[in-house]
Amino acid sequence: MEQEKRSDILLVGIGGGGGNALGRMVDAGRLSDRVDALAMNTDMSPLMLHKSRGVKILQLGERLCLGRGSWADPKLGQGAMQESKEQVCAAVRGYNMVILIACLGGGTGTGGTSVLAGWLREMGIPHKVVAQSPFHFEGSKRAEQAREALEQLRQAGECVREVAEAEIREMARAMGIEKFTLVNCLDVADQVIAQQVEEILAKMGAAGRPEKESVHTGQ
């Protein structure tokens, strides 16, 4: 998928959670003209919603997942990203900086993010990852899948900003939210992700090139 460039920075939401966070930033007008937005997913339903709001979209694993998602299976997410390598690399090529957003623990974001980060590294494209870990109530399986994905990214030397539950709860308290429900915890999580992205963008030079940055653990 070749896309018209209007900036030097690309923000990519991978999977359902990453795409939701990206969509909220777009809807709230939190992205300037310096940034292009692209949603990647194995599930076509959310992609069509992104398309309706003007976000670029890319379907992953058309043959493997049939547009129905990756069923919270990281191996399917990994395979879907690999199936779509040609389109994905065409979509990210030419940018001075790519920021990946993913909510880990499920399938597409968990399995596909490290694959895309590896390609960016091979292509010599500077990039950073903003990754949300699962909430404790999402269960041990998702937590373990997220831990494995984070470890893969960090072992590969990626700069990962982890958005952890403690950080989300801290922001919720600062916002005066007393009852931490499923709906508002997801909303606050997207706010924290947006804040992390904005901090990265604030450190970008005038030419859209990244400054050196240490790894942020979210702890």
C-alpha cells in the first residue's frame, strides 16, 4: 500500500487496541500536520471505521485471517504481518520517523509489532514503540503473551515506552476518577498512550528527526 506523504512522521496503530488509541487521537485533533496516521489490523470491521474518519488503513493477513481478526493468537498476528510484508514496507518507506502503538496481550498487536519493528530496523528507519500492557483483570494468559512480546522488543534493542496499569491508574486519580470501570480505564489508557506519543513528537527536531532517548519502562 503506497501512500501519499504529507509529513515526515508516521503514527501506526497495530491491532484493535493500537488502532483505537490512534483513532481517539485523530478524533480529538491531537495530531498535527507533521504526522500521518495509519491503522493496521487483521479485522476489517474496525478498519472500515478508521477509513470513515480519514485514517489510512492496511489489512494484514488477508489470506490467513480472512478479515476476521487473529482471535487473540500472537502466532496468527505474526503470520498476518509477515504475509503482508510487501504492503507494510511500502506503507512505512520514506518516513524519517515511525511510531508504533500497540496494546499487548492479544493477537495482532502482540504478534505483529516486533515483526514490523524488525523491518523498520532493517530499512534503517528510526522508530519507537508505545506499548500498553494488559490490565490485571484481563487474565494471566494475556499478561504472559504481553510479557513475551515486550521481551522480544527489548532484546532486539527497540526503544519501548510501556504503558502499565499503575501509570493508567495514577492518571485516573489525577483526573478525579474515583470509580475505575472497564469503560473509563480504556479511555484513560488511551489518554496515557496519547501523552507518550506527544512526548516523543515534542522531542523531534524541526526536520522531523528523532533525538536520542533512553528506554521508558512504564514503572
